[in-house]
Amino acid sequence: MVAKLLRIAQSFTRKSARARLEETALVKVLMVCRANICRSPMAEGAFQHLLEGSGLSERIFVDSAGTHTQQNGVPADQRGQQVARRRGISLARIRSRRLEPRDLDRFDYILAMDRDNQARLLELCETPAQREKIRLLLEYAPGQTESEVPDPYFGALTGFERVMDLIEEGTQGVLLHIRERYRL
């Protein structure tokens, strides 16, 4: 019973710390895919890893969501966690959540993994300001010939490796863009 209460208290403290970070962050980035169990949690984890390595984790907030998530609170796909872990990236704390309409106002950058999710996001927009925030992640990877991060869910582990390669390239470009734009 005590262990369970301790876990609940630790979870509350983490959520409170995340909420405080979101409130105080200079820039807020949301990674979006369909179910928020493969690509977008991998992108969130990869970008968070970059932020920690660059000393910007207190200035830039990152989260992820799914356009068609059926269940909130599901951990990232084990294959994605395995690939990320081998690269020193933890996805352990990330849980799926459905995109909320208020996300369109809360975040400065809303980065879709593919055109289908980008189109869904654009359908939800009510203002030009919201539309301007929505981009494909790989728009920030100028050397990349692919424009979309493919969904690896129905494939093998090698598909997750390729997805992480693309995500790392895209998130590095996003960080470079934000550093230049905000002079960080």
C-alpha cells in the first residue's frame, strides 16, 4: 500500500513539474501521428533528448499526441522503446493521448509525421494562426529526400530503426530552426 501511494505521489510530482515547465517554456512543440504510440512518442523522446543535451530543456517544452488515439495512457510501442533505448533515449514516461482542440492554441509548433495527419490537423483549425503552426516534421530536414515519416506499426524492427533515423534528422532541424529564430 505504501509503495502504491509513493508511486502516485511521484507521478503527481512529475506531472506538476511538467505542467510548470509547459507554463514557463519559451517555445512549445507538439509531435503528432495517428495513434501516439509509435512515431510521435519517438519524436517527443528524441527531441527531449536533444533539448537535454543542448541545455534547453527548461526553455523548450515538447509533448506528443495522436489524431485518432482510441485510448489515453498507453505506453509507446515496445519496438520503438527498444530502438530509442539503444540510442540513449527513454520513452518510458510517455503515454498516448488524443489531440485536444486546445492544443492548436497551446503549442507554437505542431509537427505531423505524415500528410494524412497534417490534413487532419488542418481540418481542425479555426484560425489562420493555428494553420501556420502545422508543418511536417521532415520539412525541417532539408537534406532528406523523404517528406513523411512512415508508420512502422505493422512492420519489423528495421522499420522502427528507419523511422528513428528520420525523426532524429527532423528533430535536429527543428532545434536548429528554433535556436536561430529565438536566438537560443
